Amino acid sequence: MELYLDSIKIEEVREANRLGFLAGLTTTPTFMHREGIKDVDSTIAELSKMVKLLHVEAMGDSSERIIGEAQRILDLGLDKERTVFKTPVSIEGVKACKGLIEKGIKVNIHLVYTLQQAYMGFCAGATYVCLLVGRLQDQGQDALKLVEQCVNTVEKYNYPTRIMFSSVRNIEHVKDALNTGAHACTIPWNIMKQLPQNHFTQLGIQQFTEHNEMLTMKASDLLIDEKVFLNYNASVLDGLMLMTESRIGAVIILDDKGEIYRIFTDGDLRRSIKANHGDILHKRFSELKRNSPVSVDSNCCLSDVIEVFRTREVDNLVVTENQKPKGLVDIQDLIKWI
């Protein structure tokens, strides 16, 4: 089933064209009026250069005028092979259709509400007969049955016409078009964008994304390496100020050789104050006991990093590379994976 965009908005046409598989674009005078387009000819000429196949109205109260209008529009620089002229079904419309088809010009007979109207388009050799499903249903008619009747008639009598399903109001209409065997469907952009969407698909994508990150992200992708290092001659107050500035609950303390002396966390600070070490803020880190912080290698994958957090019950991990400290991973940055 050919997929058409039903629009006149240039930005929508550009965006939909990026899909790369649209059969073309259908337009109407109503769209032009609604968008306040004054220079219709220049708009048609611009659109014709953007799409593979443009369906555009050729109006007239006689077959001669319809044919003349189609030729006038082609003279704007449109490619005959990439243009389909729409005309409402009527005696003059189908007569014009026959005349245009004989000239090798494609025609879309539209505003079709009955099989009898469609039959006139078939006999005239119309390239497309367009059924307005939404409008028919608004009138309480069995529009889907009409689509099936038209498809069956075309196939039974081997008419060259393609049945176009239009006036699409929701994504269920697209399913109906497929189930009824329509040859083409023209869809507004807001509905077309909904077609790939499904709640369970979204959940699956989210799960796959998270699992892929678990396997491919490394500790080096997660580490914080700025404002997390202090020399052990600095004071605890200096450490507190650095933690406040970096908004991280820990700092890595290095000795004069650049080796890890210890990690100092906001939890260490609270525990020291609770133990009545009132002067803790003014002590140098070198006066505190050395400790061995929990660490991971920079090549450690995300799932392993999370496992270390879970099993060791810490809030910060030191990331090392070749046994040298590179930075910290804070548990708060892993909330969405834990």
C-alpha cells in the first residue's frame, strides 16, 4: 500500500520526506485556504520539487477548463510524470479524466462516496479513485465496505485504477486501509508519527537501552575527575568546601607521591562530629588515619560498578587506571540504573 502525506505545510513535508519512503503528497484547496496561502502557484511549484509524486487540484466547471487548468499548472515547471491532477467526480470531471489520461497525464478522481461514482472513474481510466472514509463515517455510512467493494471491482474487472483511502482521522483508519486492501493511503503528519508507537515497544526500547548501557558503559564514562582531589596537607574544612563546590559527597586525599591516602566523605564528617571531635574541621587530613577506599578499574563495565555499590554498600567509588586514581563515581549518578 502506497503511503502518502496529506498536508500543505512545507515543514511537515520536509520532515516526512526524511523518512525516505513516502510515495508522495496529497493537497487540497481547503488546506491552502486554512494555511492562508495567497500565492498558490508558487506553493505548488515548490512542493512539486520536494516530493516524488504530487497530487494537486485542477478545478473547472467543464472538462475543457479542467484540462486547461492541468496544463497551466504543468507549465509552472511541474514534471508530468511526477504530477497527479485531482478532480471531483462528475460528468465533466470524468470526461476531463479521460482526456488527460489520453495525454499521458495522471488523474485522481476524488470526493467519491459511492461505488457507482467510483465506477465512472474506473471507466475513465483514472490513475486513482480517492474515497473519503472519515467523512463517509461521519454520515453514518459503511465506508470500509465501500473501500472493499472498490478494491474488489478493480481486481475483478482488471481496471488500471488504484484505490486511495483518505480522510484518515486516527491510526485505526490506517489498519482499516491495510485490511480492506486499499492500494494507497494518505495520512496527516500528526497521525503518521503515531504509527510506529506502542507502549510495550517503548518499554522494550527502554529495557534494551538500559541493558546495552550496562554492557557498554565503563567506569571511565561515569567518573567525576574535577574538584575531587586534595593533598593530605589540606584541612578537613578545605575538603568540606570542595565537596560543597563540587556537590559531591566525597573527596580523594592524596599523599605527596600522588598515592591515595584515603577517601573522606560527608559521612566521615558526621561520624566525627557525633564522636565529639569538635576540632575535626581544622585538622589536616594527614592527621587522620589512612584508609583503603573501595575502588574499581576505569575499564569496569557499568553492571559491575553497580554490583560493587550494592555489595559494598558505599556511596562513592574511586576509579583507578593503572592503579592510579582518576576520579570518583557517585551513586547518585546511577539512580536510573539501580
